[in-house]
Amino acid sequence: MVDMSRMADLFRDAAEAAGRAILALRGARCAAYHKADSSPVTDADHAAEGIIIRALNETFPATPFLAEEACAAGHTGLARAGGFFLIDPLDGTREFVAGRDEFTVNIAYVEDGRPLVGVVHAPALRETYLGHTGGAWRWRAGQTGERIAVREAPPEGPAAPLSRSHLTQATQAFLNAARPSSVTGMGSSIKFCRLAEGAADLYPCLGPTMEWDTAAGEAVLRAAGGDVRDLAGSPLVYGRTKEDGTACLTNPHFVAVGRAARA
């Protein structure tokens, strides 16, 4: 049986070490170039991913992983009989390149298609969020960790964080029907964390995302009492494969919510 608390502590240490490497490379010295799918990548992405993989392999050498940059290089095969790690070493690369602070390091442990442990670390914001079946916590600027939980949505309507870089017409139409009290554009998986800590209530994403974009944030949000469902009302399933046995990697459209909005 997996010791989730021990694993979460390792995730936090690895994510924060990766975050320090990212900040050290921030600025003009870290130019962006483009992958085959036209998404941006930097040396900071690769440096952070190497730190995380080495840390996980030292303690859990038998547990396979899917990591964004390794997958971009073609390493997408994965045995799915047991659990595996999902790694996004720098979620929000566009925010990072633009000089904004809303980028994160995401590490999750998935078992039977569900994210059971997750850590989201925002290096520039100096915030770390951790979630597993025992609950959810937040650390800010080196302070002692505190338990967090979703809130009841305010009577005037939900507060909605939305993707700044990937807002689609379908997401906007969903949002118009939801009649939120406020809308805030932001990057990366920090949107899940704003719901988890009770600072927001509704995060619809009717656009393209990958499994490593969402697994850690979903683990934190669920541990805090929230929920994530696809548009048919089903939980997201991680570790799906194509007919040829390679990893599917892409998510369906989904809606993440706090307590009051859940069906």
C-alpha cells in the first residue's frame, strides 16, 4: 500500500527544488523555442523535469511516470497495471515567458485512473498546495502549512478563474450561462488551487488540456472537498491508452467546482 503522506512530502520537496531551478533560469537567459505541436518550451522546463524525475526515481524506482517533456521527445509508452506519476515540470510556460508569476510545478500520483496524491507549487508566488485522501494543505512564503477547504459559493454567484492563454468560445458560452459574480484570467493549475482554498468557485475548461495539466490540481481540489467532471458528468480518467497501446494524454472538456456547485 502506498504511503500517501510520505509520497506527498517527497512531491513537495521535489517540486520546490524544481521551482528554485526555474527561478534561477528566469529572464532573458531562458529563451523559448517551440515543440512539434507549436507549444513553447524552455530550458527551465527541462531542468525542472530532470530534478523531479531523479527525486522520484531515488525513492520509487519501480513506479513509471509520464512527464511532459519526455513525452514530447516520444517517450509515451507506460505499463498501466499499477500506479504511475504524472509530471508537468513547468505548467504555464506562456506565463513564464511573458514574465508573469502564474506558472506552476505539478506532480501527481495516479492509481486506477484517479489522481490520489498531488502537489502544485507556484515558485514566483511562493505558494505550495498539497492534497491526498487525508486532506489538503497550503504553504505560503515558508509559513507553516495550513488546512484548506472549498467554500460555499456566494449568493451573488460563483467567482470563476479562467485560462488567460487558452480561453475558447465554448468556455465563454458556458460561463455566460453560469452567470458568475466575477471572472479572473490566470494561468496554469493555480486555478484549481484557488477553488481548493476557497477563493473561487467555478473553473470551466472547454478547450485542450493534457493529463499532466490537471492531475495534481484535481488531487488538491478533491482533497479540499471540490470536484472535477467532464461535460457528461463523469470523473476524468487518467492513464487512458490508444488502440496501439500508447498513452492518450489528452483530457476531455471539464468543469471544476467547489462545494455548492456540485451535482
